[in-house]
Amino acid sequence: MTDLPFGTAQFFASQHARDVPRPLPLFLDMLRRETAASPERRAAALAGLRRYQEAPRTRRRARPVRFRKGAARLRDGGGAPDAPPVVLVPSLINPPDVLDLAPGRSLVAHLAAAGFRPWLLDWGHPRARDATLDLAQHVTARLLPLIAKLDRPPLLVGYCLGGTLALAAAALLGARCAGVATIAAPWRFAGYGATARGAMGAQWARAEPACRALGLLPMEVLQAGFWQLDPARTVAKYAALATADPATLARFVLLEDWANAGAPLTYAAGAELFGTLVAEDASGQAAWQVGGVTIDPAALACRAVEFVSLRDRIVPAATAAGLADRRDVGAGHVGMMVGGGARALLYDPLVDWLRGAG
């Protein structure tokens, strides 16, 4: 693995604790480069990293699992048993916790309080025998069988790459889907632009041989790519943490622990993501097939809406599907979901739409 970034097998070494940026060696190398001209900035960033590592943690109990299919689980988000079901589909890249992060910052809890029965999909940790499970099969062999266990057609809400998969599920479900909403979901991957797509392709080319041998795409590969979108900002947030107040530190720990806790993707899912979607823009070109069906968001049998972040570095607004019902949100990729303005910017408008669609 000597051709991997920073030239060491440590790139794939998984730090199982959440209290370090993963992969830590690459983070430290990035920090060194970004602060080469400023010893003061480097010291502040390292002090912030130390505060993050030493901050107290309070672990929340996970929502109870009601249904399983392979590694995937459907968690019960509460609400009245006879309330309209809403299946929340998170990205494969990070844990589902961001949809149920903390009291007051939980879309799951907000939906339950609004009169729905939220079900939170947890993709779980792929096993060795799952290596050939691609993105399309995550829909057909995991998501759809779990939805089939519900007693009535659900509303689907997909976040990030989960929104991409939710659109495919809605297309295959037809009348068995009551409606689908996507949040910061990429569909037209050409919207990333040639430079960013080229960088993602080059990163995948370097990592692909090792991923193929492992049968997995470790989260560290994706995390490193996210950092490279804006390395200066990544370092700056740790530098700012050195003098942050306790409330800011607590919020930072919640989000950073979530970002550092992702399970790997299967090799096939990674290959389809970087090859079929990023490189070929198959979904944006109306050429992505799932379960033998070409997925066209404009031809869904149910109502559909997309909430598009206007400040998103991870999923730029230019990658949106272009649905007739588009709601622009003035917040970032994560901030729109768990920031201080999330209720007004996203939760309440989403609830209003779900009430009209159900």
C-alpha cells in the first residue's frame, strides 16, 4: 500500500475510539502542512485536538431495533403505533446518529412529536460476505425488504447519499411509497465540477487495489477526501476549539464523534459510487439502473421534494436532482440537520410537506 496517501498502511488502520480524527496520521500531516508558516496556529490546533480528546462523553442509548435484514436494522423512533410511518434513510458514509443526535437536535424526535411514526434505518457494519453488495443492492436487498415489514406505505426521507438511495427506493415501490423527501442529496454528480470529480477519481484509483483486497472501502478514505475539500477550515475549527466555551465544546464533540465513527462501505458500493455515479454521472444522465429499472426522479408515482443546502461543501447545490418541488435551505450540509436553526429551516418545513404528502 505504499502508493496510498502519506505512503503507509496506517491509512487503513481504523482507530476505533471516536476521540481522534480518522485517520489520525493523515490529519496530523495535514495540520503540519496547513500551519507550516504559523507556529501559533499549530499550537492552537493541537490544543483544540487535546480538548476534543479529553472532553467527557455521555453515550445515548440507541433506539430499539424492530426489524433486521442482513447488517441493516430498522430502529423504532417512537410515536403512536397507528401514526403515518416515516422511514429515515441516512447516508452509508456516516452513522445514522446525525438524524437523532441529541435532545432538541433530533429529526427523529421532532417527527414523533409532530404526529408521525419515525423509523430510523441503520445500515450497520458490513461483513466480509457483503463485499459484492453495491449501492443498488443496498436498496433492493436491504432497504426494500425492511420497508416491506411495515403495515402501510411509508413516507421516505433520505439524507445525503441516503437521499439518492431513497429516490431509487421510491421509484421501485411505486404506489407502495406515500412520498419521498431528500435532504442535501447528490443526484447530478456532474455538478461537482471537473476538478473535484477528477480529484475524487484519483483518490479512488489510489485506494481501489487495497479496497478490493479488503472487500471494503474504509471510512478513513472518505474522511480524507472530505478534509481535502477545505483543509484550512478543518484545521481552523480545531484551533478555535482551544478557547471555545463549554457549550461549544460539547456540540463539537457530538458532531465530531459522529463524523469519526463511520463504518466502512462494501467494496462494490464504493466502486459504484466512484465509478458509476461520480465518474460517469449515471444518475444525472438518466442511466442509473436499480433492480433492472432506470431511475428517473421526474417520473416517480408519488409526491417528491428536495431540500437543497445553499452552503454545502460536501453536496453542492449544483448536484441536486432538479425536482419540480425544490426548497432551498440557507445552512450547511450538517448545520441544516442539527444546527441552531434546523427546526425553522428544515424540520418544520419538512413536517408541513409530509402532512400534505401522506
